[in-house]
Amino acid sequence: MTVVDEALLERVARERRFDPRTLEIARRLFLGNDSAKMLSTEYGVIHQRIYAIRRMVQEAVQSYGLPDGWSEVTLSGPADLVRAAKARFERQKRARLRSEQ
């Protein structure tokens, strides 16, 4: 099963140019754990549309090639702070990957 968090959902929405309603349905489907049946009734769409949104998000996330449970972030700020944050992240990531082996 594909795990979708807020950051991944925002990336998919931005790249796929979701309209606000589609993004809200996706957010409630993945983050709010609302059922497809409830969402189709509430938004007045057929349940196949809800499943199509789910499939679209899952396929996009899988195409990013991130392992389950991983997320992606973009940092913006003074260059020295971004470099320091990246260096710290890489150290912690290496440590975690070693501990998981």
C-alpha cells in the first residue's frame, strides 16, 4: 500500500494541477481516512471518480520512487542554513539506514 502524507499530496496536486475540490477530496481520502462512499455522496460524484482520484495520487507517488514512509521536502532560506540543514539530514539519514540493516 502506498503511504501518502501531506507533503506528497501537495506535490501531486501541484504537478497534476488539481482543482481545489479534487485536492480536498484527495486530502480527505488519504489524510482524513474518509470512505469513498461517503465522499461520493458528499461531493455529488460517482464513486468511480473517487477511486480515480485515489489511483491518480497513488500512481504519482509511486513514480517518485520514494520508499514507503518517506517524504520529500524543499528548503528555502539563507544558503548557509540550507547547507547546514542538508548536512545534518544526511548524517541522520545515514545513521538510520545503517541501524535498519
